[in-house]
Amino acid sequence: MQSLDEVIDDELSRYTGPVLLYDRRILGANMGALAEAVRPTDWPMLAVKSFPHPVVTEMAKQHRLGFEVSNLAEYQLLPNDLSGSNVSLGRATPVPPEPFTERGNRLTINTERYTAPNAHPSVRHGLRLNFRDIPGVPDAERLAFDRFGASWEEFADRLRSGAAVDGAHFHNASEVNSADSYLVALRAIRDLADAVAAPLEFINVGGGLHGVPASVRPGLLRQLTVEAGPRELHIEPGNALCDGAGHLLCRVEWVREWEKGCYYVGLDASYDCHAQWNYPSWVSLPGLPCEALPYRQLPSAAEGKHTIVFSGASCYNSDRLGVFRFDADGDVFPLSPGDPVVFADMNGYAWAWTVGFNGIPPADIRFYDSPAPAPAPAPAPPPG
């Protein structure tokens, strides 16, 4: 076992370029908490696109998570033995199911256009709904458009006609959603199915759980299981699986002051190569608490403050990993070329997206196991 500081020191001793660091203990704890928050008949799932690494897919299997895939290439990244597991395949139109069941798993196919289902013993068929079209969803108006899914009218017509639809699926607006969106959409689907006596077996509420505050998620999951009733609840938690687990290690290449107290700090890392779909937070220097500023705005100087724009290594003008401000110690700026810089809040998409562009190498990856935190001390006995 190693602490994050020990891992960073180890990586710096042989540093050749940016490294993504993921703590297996925290990843496992997040997976375990998700599985424990729902019923044994429900299926929390890892979206394979969000972290397509064999260490992570094997961990997901061990914690009884299912898998969400979009195509055969993603399915082939899964562990060889998926006995007892569930795979959810999201497609615009149906595909032959046999290649997606070769590893012993059950398969759920969620399509956007209904066709007569393939009679396969381990396959169930759901209809994906357009999120904006589900009645009463509070966040739908904040989503400019949703190019995915069948209309509510089409779904209702299919249920009323007695068509063989085993379940329903929607994917809410990951960046603008709320707990209410999940609940209102699930209730609308459930109530319609009950009203027409349609035997839906599952409701898949999609991803985007990271858009709900962490303190709210356990209660939301418990409430969703209650609202789903006898139907299976399927949910893909998105970036929430990586909460607290991921960091990016890189180095300062250059520093330039563009006005008094405001600095560009050029890194050997790039947002576009190493941090896509992330909002990195700078792990600032000891004793130097910092404030994160709006990500894409160029800030003005502030009296008694240093302001940093962490600039990415590519030629893309907007390649930046964050903007931060902290109290100045006179005119001394604390970062110089060669200094290490660490960013927290890195999810699995950083690894999934990592690319070589503009001569910049993809990030390396390292998994480590941090020590478990010490248990909280027992409360003192009452006096007397």
C-alpha cells in the first residue's frame, strides 16, 4: 500500500510525461457503496466507455456491477466470464444478440425504434425514450435538445398495443439533471405501465448520477428502488464511480506573467489530450489554499492575489486545465519550470479519451492501493 504522496514521489523519480493515477481502494469502495444502495435484483452498471480498462472492468464484476455497452468492440473489453452478470446494449436499432451473450451474461437491448424482438432466451428488449419528451421532467427545458430516443406517444402506443416491450430506458441530461428528474421520469413510466397493465420488467434510468450532489445520492437510490416496485432498477452512475479516486500528475514547462500578479503556467499536460470530460481541481501547494475561477474566462488582476491560468501543451488556444487564485506572498511566485503539478477530480474519461495530439504523448496510467483511513475513535463513555 502507498499513499498518494508516496506514489507521486515514485512517479517523479522516473518521470517521462503526464500520468493518470487511480486509487483502487477508493474505486472499490465507490462500487461497493453503489451495489449496497440498491436491491440484489437491481443492476448498477459500469458504462464501459467511461473507463475501458481491464483493472476497472474486473473490479466492477467483483462488486456485482453490470455493464453498459454501445457496440461489440466495447463488449469485447469485458471479462471473459460474465456468468450471472447483466449487459445493457444501447443501440439506435436492434442488432443480432448472439455476439453479445457469448460470455455467459444476460443481455438487455435498449433501442430507439421498436421492432419485433428476437426470441433469445437470455435477451430482453427495452425502448429508449427521449428525455425531453417524458411528461413533467423538471430539467427537460434546460436541455436544448435530445437527439436520442422514441417519443412518449410512441412508447405509450406500444404499451397499449400489447407489444413485447420488456422495459424502458432514458438517459437524463447529465450536466443539468437533478434528483427530481430521475424520480419524475421513473414515476411517469411506471404509472403509464400500471395504467395499461403492461408487464415491464425493468426501468433503466440511465447515467449522469455525478450531476446529483454526493450527499443526496444514497437517498435517491433508495427512493428509486421503492418507486420502481417489483421492476428491476438499472442505473449507470457515470463519473460518480471515480469520486476521490483519480489524479493527474504533470510538470511545469514555462511561466509567463501577462500583467501584475497574473500568470500563464504552461504544462506538459493538455486538457484536450489528458483531461477530456473532466473539471480538474489543482492540488495546491501546502499552506496555499486556492480558489477556482470560471474555467474559460481570462481573469483580471486582484490586489494581494496571484492568479494562475494552467495552459495545456497543445497549440489549441483554449487548451487550459483550470484557472485559480490564491493569496500572494509578496512578489514571489511559487511555481517554476520543472515543478510538479497535481490535479484531483479526474474520472475515468480522462483515460478513455487520452490521445497523442500535436506531438504530445498520451498519459500513462497507474493504479495503486492507498491505506484505509483510520477508524473514527469510539465515543467517550458518559461520565459517572
